[in-house]
Amino acid sequence: MTPSVRLAKSALLGITAALLIALPAAAATYSVDGTHSSAIFRIKHFGSSNFYGVFREVLGTIHYDPAKPDASSIEVTIKAESVDTRNQRRDGHAKSPDFLNAAQFPNITFKSTSVKPLGDDRFEVTGALTLLGVTKTITATAEKVGEGKSPQSDTQLVGFEARFVVDRTDFGMGFMAGPMLGKEVTLIISLEAGSH
Amino acid sequence: MLFRTLILPGVLLPALFAALAYGFSTSLARRSRATSGAGALALAAAFLTTFVALTGWPRWPPVEATQRLFFVVALAALIVWGFALRGRARLPWLLHAGLVALVLGLVLESQIENRWSVLQSIGWLVALLVLAMVVDWALVISFRGDGIRDGLLGILVRLAVVGGSAGVLGLSQSARLAQIAGGLACGMTVVEIAGWFERRRPWQPADAAVLNSALVGLLLAGYFYAGLTPLTAGLVLLAFLLLALPQERWWARLAPLLPLALALGIVVAAFLTEEDDPYGDYSALTLPAARAPSAEARWQRAWSPGSLPEGARLREGTRLPVVGVVSCVREASPSLQCI
């Protein structure tokens, strides 16, 4: 093989690899990677500051079709028991019947019913949020953060982030709702999901 | 804020509605010359009022344990009142058992569905049924009083046991359960005061069904869904059992206070010895985080009254040896974290 042929072959391989990496993923079902996903909540404390906590266990699946985004769907489950506010006693209170009632309602779930593309990798996602055994329809704007292949494996990755606000009293979580602890809770869900 | 969030829903409203229910039932009974069932109605009115004041009306169908308990307590009160209107001051034991079974099944529904196997469910339900029926029996004995009017001591002890249960629940990670139990205690206080002024026993044995349903339900919720430990729950139940002791002797009247005081003491001590816990404004009561001593140091301090560091004094001149003992026991054995 002459050097020029070798060079041409390498260039062709490089271009093909770049194209493969850059090409948008085909429709696929992705499993949420809990280790690289985040579920954060924000609530106002005594009308003075925003308090942030997290849920450490997030599971779910995303069916994403870049060619037909409105055919996409998402199902996410957050383990209520995994709430983490960096204080053991507060965590216990958060899991108690006063708030999340994790023993009776171990899962907070969201199941989409429609996905509407808004352009610029943004989507309006409508679905059923179930918290404390109560299901309400919510709509959130989700943004596709990015996609690509995992450098460590053969996994195609895709990431989405959504931020929305719920009134916790709508779900029966009324303890200290008002000036002491806000009624409105902002949820920031950032998901990384992989597909083989 | 304290008035609106605590005193109004947890004290004033339940007391008011208990008084109204008691007055209504008593006047109705006087006209019809039946036994009144006033105690049962007053207890239920207090319980239901506190629940609604704190959480709003329960959903139908109820989705959560205390929401289901709301309906069971209402049902129990109606049953007792129905029997009272027919001149019957007691319920058949089968009916007591039926109400207890209903409380267990409905309050523990999520445990049965999500956590327990069939065998575990049967085991737990049978054991708890027996336990709850024993408590029910003790309450029936206490309310029956063999026709003897309670002295002030007997009344205060009974109120202390119910109120103390609310206190224990309050330190079990759920203020909501404690507030509802507190409302129940307020209703009970109203009935006892009414009976005192009327110079007669305000209770009938059937009223125990309502109190038992409410308290057992709340304690179960506290144990399985909040942080009530086996030891403190057991001590509270023992306090109720001791209410059945014959009341002729003064020590028998005071006996229920002992396990209750122990339960409250253990819970408070465990609460106060938690290290590095700024949650809630308890800085005046807890040990400073920076000075959190080792188990051995705490043991030595507990038995050396003069050696407490300045910042560790809970009150001037106060010592709590039990604080050191509890801390050391907890640290010595992770399996004893139940204390």
C-alpha cells in the first residue's frame, strides 16, 4: 500500500468516524442512568431563602425519536426514600407522613402523555405526575442537553433537563405550607440516559 | 403564626367541637333517658376536627393511612352512639374486634401491599390484633371504673397517658400525627372536665372503641410510617395497659405514668443527644457540635456530675445521666439504634 493510499484510507476512516459521532441518534429507548442524573427540589424557607435538596435515586426510560419528537415519551420514577437534605433529622422528617410519606408512597412518578417540539432542542412535555398517591397533569419545558456515544462503552447517550413548579398542597402535602415553608416547589430534573 | 398553626387547630377547635358534641349528645340523652354516648362523640369530634383543621378534608376514596383512620373513627363513634341511643353502654366484643381489624387493615394497607409477604402480613396482623384488643380491654376497664367515680388523680393520669402519647409521637419525626393525637387529648380533657362538674363519670365502656381506634391507628402510623421506635411504642402501650389496674390503691393509679415517663425520657434524651444537628432552632438545648465527645467521655461525664463542660449544660444545675447512658448504648450497639 503506498503512503498516499494509506493516507486516503485514514482520512476516510476519520471522516466516517466523525460523521458517526456527529449524526443524530435514531429513534431508540434509553434507560436513565441514575448515577449521572439529578433530581433537585427548591423550596422557600421562612420567606427568606431558597432551600435545595436532592433525590439520590432516579430511574426511568426515555423513548426518543429525533425524527418524530412528538412520538417520544418519558417515564421517570424518583424514590421518595432517597431524599437528601444533608441533615439526617431533616431527611427523616422529609420522609415522614408530614411531607413525602415515603413508607406509604415509595415512588414519585412522571409519565408523559405528549411531547411537543418547540424547536432548538426544546420540547413541551405534558404528563401525569403522581405524588402521595395523587395524580395531576403537569406541563414542563424540557431541553435536550446533548447526545453522543459514551467514550467508555458502546452506549449511545442522550441528556435532557426540565424545570417546573408544582404546588405541593395540590398533592396533599400541606404541612407548614405558607410563610414558614413555601407551597410552591421547583423541581429540576436532569437526566442522562443510555441506549445500547 | 403559632396560634394559627398550632393552638387553633390542635387545641381550641378540637376542644370547642368536643364540647359541642358532648353537649348535644348529653341533652339528647336526657330527653330520651338513654345513655348518651357523649364521650365517644366528643372524642371523635375532637379527632376529626383536628384532622380537618390541619390537613383539610380527607380524599374519597382515602389514599393514605390517616385519611382512612378518619373514616374509621367516625364510624366507631356512630356505632357507639347508635348503641347508646338504644340504652346500651357496651359494645359486643366482636364489634370491638371488628373495629380493631378495620383499623389494622386500613392503616397498614400500604405495608401489606408493598412490603410484606402474605405470611408476614398474616403474622403482623394477628399479633397486632391481639395487642390492640388487649389495649381496648384495658380502656374498657378504665372507662367502666366499676361504677366508681374517678378521683382527680385517676382523671389526670388518664389524660397524661393520652397526652403523653401525643408527646411521644411528636418526637417521632411526624408533627402531624402528634398534633392529631394532641387534639384527641384536648377532646378528652373537655369530657373529663364536664364529668367533673357534673359529678358523674362521663364515660361508658363502649367509648373505649373510639379512643382505641384513634390511638392505635395513630401509634401504628407513627411506628410504621414515622420514626416511632419499638421500645417507645411498647412503653406507651404498657401505659395504656396499666390503666386497667384496680384504682383503689394510689400506686395503681400512678402506675401508667412510669412507662410513659420512661418513653418520653428516652425519646427526649435521644433527641437532645443527636450530634451536629442544626435542624430546628434547638441550639439552646443541644450539645454544641464542635464539642461532640466520645462515648467514653460521655459515660464518664454522666457519672461525674461536676464535670459537664459549660456548653453542654441543658439547664443551670441540671444533670441528665440518662443522656450519657443512652448515647453510650447507642454508640455501643448499632442494633440498639431503636432506642
